[in-house]
Amino acid sequence: MSNSFGKLFRFSIFGQSHAPAIGVIIEGLPSGFEIDVEKLSAFLARRAPGGRYATSRKEPDAPEFIAGLVDGKTCGAPVTAIIKNTNTRSSDYEYMRHIPRPGHADFAAMVKYGPSRDYSGGGQFSGRLTAPLCIAGGIAMQLLEKRGVSVGSRILSIGGERDEEKMFELIDKARADGDSVGGVIECTVSGLYPGVGEPMFDGLENRIAQAVFGVPAVKGIEFGAGFESAGMLGSECNDPFYLDDEGKVRTRGNNHGGILGGISSGMPIVFRVAIKPTPSIAKEQPSVNMERKENCTLQVRGRHDPCIVPRALPCIEAAAAAAIYDLILESER
Ligand SMILES: Cc1cc2nc3c(=O)[nH]c(=O)nc-3n(C[C@H](O)[C@H](O)[C@H](O)COP(=O)(O)O)c2cc1C
């Protein structure tokens, strides 16, 4: 089982969608660090349900720090935060005991964990588990900011559409049709100095990808020019070096996405993430009743986003921040 990420900045996520609480235990924070809780709450609010394009499950996602802080400052013990699950309607999910939702983790969880699994609200596979990820990543972001490193993201497209108004029209249409849409997020990390990242299996790309795939519904990631670079000539793809006015080595263009050999080049780290459409849709879909061993149809009930992409933005930032902060600590060892 791996609900943990990181080597020196290490965190473990626990809980299920309808358990009494979800949370995170974080190790590797410097002692005496004051977490800006207001800022962290504002970060978590970007992920929380509610708003025009989100599910009607409304929960404030207020983190409660139950260990590791004294007078608001880290004391060296693991920092542990929980978020209570208050708005659960498990009856919405009773049908999922035997009938897996196409596109969701239900079938895989049935096979792997058997009848004891927690299927309610998607159990441990719920998008809700990205709230504790945002606590760990939000704290990593605050530590990165102290080092002049900032992490930001934006929506590049929804359902293949890049025009903002059209993107949101597509979401509205999907909702009205009982359907869902996916999209692409672009994340940029600025201010990271050159030399962060380890070779081969622990490079920035490896670790960022590992963390980002911890966000459910992520189906792809590309760095810099990514898949487009496969069709370029070397002379087009290479980013030429030059010395800037301060004598720093920079590149013209950033097809390499700020990473060379798994190690930061000093240019902004840029990567894009493909988020699939929300699996739970109101439209009728074929599935299998696993108890009766017969084909059936399924109409998903419960409260689900017609598009996960807007709420996934802080999750991707959190994953990137955690991976990068961990690698910074490794490079400073
Ligand atoms: C912020 C967020 C919210 C999500 N909300 C839902 C949801 O309401 N309904 C749903 O079916 N899937 C939702 N998901 C996606 C599922 O959790 C995910 O597709 C499922 O666990 C299967 O994992 P996979 O898509 O990575 O294979 C959400 C994901 C994120 C990141």
C-alpha cells in the first residue's frame, strides 16, 4: 500500500470519502516554521466543492492541526492535520456495492480488496483525498516561496476547446446532458535555481510525474514541448544557451521545460497534465452486476462535478510543490 510520497519531505494521506475524517501526516518540515493557515485555507478553498462547476457536496475543507504544532509553529514532531467529513450521504452509493461505475476505480477496488472495501463515496479513491494532498503541497508551496520559488497553473483547454467562454459552455452542456468533460492543465514553476533533481529514476520529471499521478483522473503528463518535440528537428527543439545581463546561463525558448537530464536548468519548469472526464455521469451506461454475474445498465446517482479540471488546479500545484521541495532538500544534503 502506498499512500505516502517523498523522501525527506514525506507525507502520508489517510481516510476515505465517508470515513469520519481524512488527513495527512507530514515529516521533514523545518522546526520553528509558522504555517500561514489563512493562506493554506485559501489554497484549499480553490479545491473544495461548491461553485458553478462543482458538485453540490458542500464541505468547507477546514484543516484541523492535531499534532506537530506548538503556538502555530512546527515543533519537530510530524505535523498531522485532519479534515472532518461532515456532508456524507452514503445511501447515494449503495448500488456501488455490486455494480462498478465505468471509468471509476470501483471495479479495480472490488477485485483487489474484495467485499470489505469501502465503496461509499468512492472510498479511498475519492477525489476528496486530494484535500490532504493540498495541505501537504500547500505547506510545501509556502516553504518554496521562502526560497523564491512559485508554483502556478491554468486551464489550457476543456473538451479540446481553448476559448474560455466556450470551455465553460461545454461544461454547462455536459451537465445538462448528464455527461462530463475533461481538459488540460498547464503548471509552471518559476524561480527554481539550476541543479535540483537526481539522475535517472529520481529526476524532476520522474518525481513530479509520480506525485501528479497521485491525483485521480490524471491520464497524461508532458514536460516542455512534450509529445510535440517528437516531430521537431534537433535544431528546432534545442534551446540555445546564452548569458543574460547578470551573467547567468539562460536558454532562448523553453522546449526542455526547465529540465535537462532530470535536473533543473534554471528556466521555468513547465508541464501539462491531461485530466479525463469525471467518470460518474448521470447518463445510463452499461456495466456488470458482480453479485448476480450479469450484464446490466447503470445510472450513477450522487453528487459529481461535470468537470474536474477547475478543482484539479490546486491539486496539480500541490503535487508539483511537494515533489520539488523534496528534491530541493535532497540536493542540499
Ligand atoms: C478534485 C477531484 C474531484 C473529483 N470528483 C469526482 C467526482 O465527483 N466523481 C467522480 O466520479 N470522479 C471524481 N474524481 C475522479 C475520480 O476520483 C477518479 O477518476 C477515480 O478515482 C479513478 O481514478 P483514475 O481516473 O485515476 O483511474 C475527482 C478527481 C479529482 C482530482
